[in-house]
Amino acid sequence: MGAVAEARSRASGAGSGVWILGEVVVFRSSPILACAAVVAACFHPFVVLSEEPSPQRKLGPGYDAYCTGVPRWLPRLRRRQPAITS
């Protein structure tokens, strides 16, 4: 499944957040850190209320299972164990 198996909403909020946090590190700026917090506070409800309902309606229980197994924003720090089928 590639990148979408590690975090669900990487393209929208996570990419912008990483960019802004990079600026915080480079410029050592508290105002930019505050901006990053505002961006995160805006992206989260947008994704939850606007982006996620559409695939849930289209895909139903399969998408619910996917959401249960894959974090929304931050990728896993360890690899998942493959499912054992017998």
C-alpha cells in the first residue's frame, strides 16, 4: 500500500506542517511556530469534517477498517507485522 499505509492525511496538512516547522528551525522564530500551530488547528477540522466523509460514504466498512489501522497525521515509527493467514 506504500505511503498511504503509514499515514492517511500526509498530502494536505502534514506537508504544509513540515514546511512551516522547517522554517521554525531555520529561522529560530517563535512567530513562525505560532503560525504552524494555527495552520495545524485549521487543517485538522478541515480534513476530519470535509475530506474524510467522502471516502467513508463511498467505501463504507473498508474505509473504517483502514482508518482504524492507519494513523491520520503522523506515520508509524515501527513497521507493522504482516498478518498471518492459515
